[in-house]
Amino acid sequence: MQQLAPMEVGLPVADINTMQAFYEGVLGCTEVRRADIPAELSRAIRVGADGYLNVWLQTPNQEVIKLVQPPAPPEILPPPEHSSQRTGFAYLTFYCSNLDAVLKAARAAGAVVRSDPSTLSGDLGLRLVFFEDPEGNVIELVEPGAATV
């Protein structure tokens, strides 16, 4: 397969405005497109029964997170205690140059911290932290050390 564009990840959300503000304000994403997907198409592709709003957010490194909001808010499931406890996508990872500043902004925007932000990754020289966005999706922040840059 020859990949023709950056990978996209679909993220169903209950409150698209809150989630868009979080991903833009905290993680530096920018809206690149939005579209109302009609019910006929959304049923055919098995994304939703009644259509949905799709907002494409591009990350600073050009990946895309698609916020998907159906007319009726989806159920917000709590994340498991440990990400490897169930199958499926477990978390998104963002590499950053200032973990403390990004984490501070995330907390101010409603994030719930899941791990100690001073965690070091052994010989790799990385700092990392896991937190939940306002709807409980898990995000990993990684700050590379001098040895990994």
C-alpha cells in the first residue's frame, strides 16, 4: 500500500465544542475541514444511524484527528485503570518540548492526570505523563531528553 495522506483517527465525542477547544488550545491542533455527514451515508458506512458532524483537526505534525459528533451524544465510557486491559485504541501520543506547560494547559482545560508527570523512561531519557481529555480519552505526552533528540 502506498499511503497518500497522513493517517487519520476518528474520535466520537459528546460535546464537539469542548473537545475542539481542548485539542486546539492544549495540543496545538487546527481545524482544516468540517462537514455534516448525512444519515444515508453514515448508515451505509456504519458510523452512525442518523448522520453526524465531522470536524478534521490537524496536529502540528500533520496527522488528523476527526471529531465525530452524532445528533444524540454517544455514551462516554470510563477508561480502564490500565490501557492494556481491553482491546482497541488505548491512547494518543503527542511529543512535546515542554511537558510541564502542556500539562498545565491540559489541567486548566479539564484534563484528569492519570500518572506522575515526573515519570522518566529509564535509559531512553524521556519524561512522560498520561491524562484524560474532558471526555475521558487517554492522551500520552512525551518530552524527549537530550539523548533522544
